[in-house]
Amino acid sequence: MIIFEPDTASVCTRNPISDVTFYDSTSLIFTIESPPPDGFPFAFIETSVKHESREKELLIQSLREGDSVPEQTFSGDWQVFGIMASLFLYSLISVISRRFFQDMKRFFLFRGVGDPASRDMQALFHWQSTIINLVSFLNVALFAYCAADYYEFIPDIIPGSIFWLMCTLLVMVTVTVRHLVCRVAGNISDQPDAFSEYTITIYLSYRYGAIMLFIISVMILYTGIFRTETLFIAGSVITGAVYLIRVARLFMIFIRKSISIFYLILYLCALEFLPVVVLLKYFAGLF
């Protein structure tokens, strides 16, 4: 006859996780055996971690130290307002002074030298001429700002808009000083008409040169058709060409007035070539 020992194990009620079986009468849990570490989930996770670590290591080894991103040039909302203001003023000029763009052709073709209208100084003080001069000075200063910003000439403490206004003021002072110098030179040499005509030629050179510099400035700020360095070279060439045309018209004025070549050479050396050479030497030293 088979005798069965009585079962002394007791089972508690089911908890939310699993049943817990007590194997002794004291109903105490001494150990809970966990699955072996080489079981399915643990082996899979360990393999995945090792694979991910190996990929990161290979990626880090293939990386190279990058260059710091330079600060973006020509960044400023005020430029939009400056461009729009110039366009508005040029549109206003074309309406109130239809001969403005027609006279531009005469200037570059060396026409009108010696005409009485070309030495009328009163034409410089009309309100139309004041608007034309203002927008011209602003656009020359805008090109100067673009060049200074691109070549990192502007100090960090000076905002771009303030530097643009400073350049505008500098252009205005330069033109005013040249105006006074021509007035004094005309009175000293007893040739006021010749120097009055040349004074108007100076203003015209700024007006017509500013139009071309304005176009180049817009291309620098808002287009990528040409390289920025190429556009700056083009602007420098235009500035030099307009200056040479201005000097050539001065020659023609002196020749038509039968003024001594000695006065012409003296004026050119003292008041034209010398300041340009000094400025070129100064800016060459900066770069």
C-alpha cells in the first residue's frame, strides 16, 4: 500500500504580477531565482548595446574638426529701408526732372563742356538738386558700407546703420570742402566761370557714379549672380572711370578757356592727385 505524505504547501491569493508559492509552513520567502543572464532578453540587449557602441566609435574616428561658422555679413533690416528710400527718390527725380538721365549720357560723352548752362551755380541750390545730391551721397555711402562690412573694417561697437550715416556725412563734407576749394581757386586765379563749371562737374560725377554704385550694392546685398569680390572690383573700376572722366572734363574746360597749363598742373597735383594718393596709401596700410 502506497502512503502519501500530506501536502503542507500553501498558496496565497493571486497578486497583480504572478502567483507566489510558499513551500514551508512559516510562509516566508527566502530567495527568488531570476532567469539566467544569458537568456533571451539579456543576451539580445547586450548584443545591441555592443553594436551601437561600436558604430559610435567608428563614427567618432571618422569625424574631423570643423571650422567655425563666420558671422553673416550684410545682415541688417535697415538696408531694405535704405534701398526702398533710394528707389523712391530716384522715381521722384525721374518725374520732376526728366532731363536727369538724359544729361547722364551727355556727361559720359563729354558733351556740353563750355555751355553757359553748365556753369550755372544756381542750379545746385534748387530743391530738386538737393534731393538728387542727397540720394547720391546715400548710395555712395552704401557702397562704402558694403565694402567695409565685407572686409571687416567696421568696429563691433558701431552698428551698421550708424556707420552708413557716418559715411554719408563724410561724403557730404568731402563734396562741400571741394566746393569751397573750387570757389577759392576760381577767385584766386581770376577764372570763376571755369571753376564754377568744374564744380558742377564734380556734383554730376557723384550723381551718375552713385547710380551705378547703387545697382552694384543691390546685387551685393540681394543677389548671388556674381562673386562678391568681382562686384567690389567692378565698383572700384566704375569709381576710377568716373573720376578720370571728371579730370578729362577739367582738361577740356581749361583748354576751351585758354587757361595756362601751369595752373592746371598746379591744381591737379595739389587738389586732385595728392588727396587720392594719400587715401590710397592709407587704405592700403589698413589691409
